[in-house]
Amino acid sequence: MSLEFYLRLIGMAFFGIWGVFWGKEFALTTNLPSPAYVAIVFGLLGALGGLILTPYFTTRPLQAARKILIKVPGRTLVAGIFGMLLGLGTAALLTLPISLLPSPFNKILPFVAVVVFTYLGVMIFVVRQDDLFAVMRSLSGGWREREKRQDASRLVLLDSSVLIDGRVVDIARTGFLTGTLVIPRFVLQEVQYVADSADPLRRQRGRRGLTVVSELQQDPNITVQISDMDVEGVRKVDDKLVVLARQLRCPILTNDYNLNRVAELQGVPVLNINELANAVKALYLPGESLRIKVIQEGKEPDQGVGYLDDGTMVVIEEGHDYIGKEIDVIVTKALQTAAGRMLFAKPKELLENGTA
């Protein structure tokens, strides 16, 4: 049984007994007939009130405070606590001179000072938290240690698309992703939902995402955190990620083009694995030659299509007759699209015969 259930029983007993005594005193004071009957009625009302109302001043406030604290980033929470302590200390120093003022100021102003200076301390420390932590890091010692702590404290939110994609494991092992990889619980639940899908293809992708999470956790060189942080009032996973990234002031690692655009519009930094893959692809300039296998027809009747090892699509003009063959081609044009890099080429044999 839960703690709330036991607290309800305790509250029911306490308010029931208190209602009996108060009802008896009320009946005797007002000269009502049958004080025992009145005491029983008040006792039952007190027990009912205690059963219903006890959680609202015991467990419910604690649960509400817990939800608020979960959403508050750790840096902000620490800054707020230091600001509160500084405000309380300042108000305590002013208590003695304020108490020497004439009445009623010596009774009212100390309380006002506590409220005002506590609020100012919390607000100033929270607003200037980045500057304060930067000063603390600069005063803490050597630049190498500061750099290590900065890398360790850096958070990167992972989207479900990069977990299902799987390349994040290899990228993290190379050391290009520094800091802590944070997987929110709602993202993990989305991957679990895909893994439980009735569609075999979706189910396979979801299970691959869960396997990727397991591989990240088992690698000793990768820091992974499964976070219970959530965003109240937001239902879509992408919207939750954007709001959470703004609160934590950290980037989102994703492959989702729509999430990428939405996050950029709201000022949230995005690490896109597809953009990284396109950036590290080999660059071919017009006039260079390469060897490729023509595997299918293109959109135009005389075109053939092949793919490089990194997935770059090569459209071969007048390459229809070479489908199924591996040939040498000359790059004629390189085109960068939203989907990646595309090359246009012509068979080297035809170009040499044409120039001959």
C-alpha cells in the first residue's frame, strides 16, 4: 500500500478524534441536547474530512514540488540555492539595525527584508548563472581540468531517430561526441512503442534502437544518462525535446529533418548526423574519373544510376546500356541537395570516342 493511503488513515483518525472533542465542547457550550450524539457527528465529519483532505497538505504538495524540481536544470537549481542563501544572509545582517527602528517598523521591516533580499538573490544568481559558473571555473585551476569538466558537464539530447539509425554508437566511440548523452524517458518509450509495433519492419527498427541504447550504456568510454525529465502540457515528443533542450541549454542530436527545422527556428542548436555524413563524404570535382557499377535505370530513358561506397548517388548520362556493368566514368557536375550530394557523370569510353 502507498504512503498516501497510510497518511489518509492517520489523518482520518486524528481529525476524527479532534472532531469528537470539539463537538462535545461545542454541545456543552451552546447547551445542545445529547452532547454525545453531537460529538459522534462531529467525529464522523472530522474523519471524513481527514480522509479526503490529508493528501492535499502532505503528499500532494511534495509531488508538485518534485515535478517542478525535475524540470529545473541542475545549474539553475544550484544558482537559485546560492542566491537564496546570500539573500537570507544579507537580510540577517540588516535585522539588528532594522530592529532599532520605532514600532511598528521594527516588526514589519525584518520580514519585508527577508522576502525582498531572498527574491533578489535568487533572481540575480539564476539570470547570471552562466557568468557565475564561468568565473567559478576560471578560479578553480588549470585550463586542462576546466576543459575536462566542461566536456563532462556538456549535455546532448538524443532523438529516437538517431537511436533507430544506429550510427550514433560509432560516432560516439570516435570521440567526436563529448559530454553526456541524455536519453529522455519519453524518447525511450517512443522507441519501445515502435519495437512493439505490429508492422515487422517498424518492429525491427524499434528493436535496433533498443539495442543501440544497450550498446551505448555498455561502452565504458561513453557517458549515457536515462533521464526522467519531462515537459508538462506538451504531448508531441519533438516538441518536448525542443522545450527540454531550451531549458537545459544543450543541443539535440537527430536525423529528423522536420525536428531540425523546428529546433533551429526556436534557437536550439542541432547536431544532424546526416549533415555530418554529407560533410565527410569524398569530394569529386568535374573532370575527375571514378569507377562505378551501374545498377538501375535513371529518370530519363538514357540514364543509369550507381552508388558510391558512402551512399552518394551517381547519375550516368547515356549509361542505360551499361546497367549491370562496372565502368569508368567522368564527373560532369556535382549537386548538393537537402537529401545529400549527387554526382552527374558520363561514361569515359563514350567521351574518349567522342573526342577521338
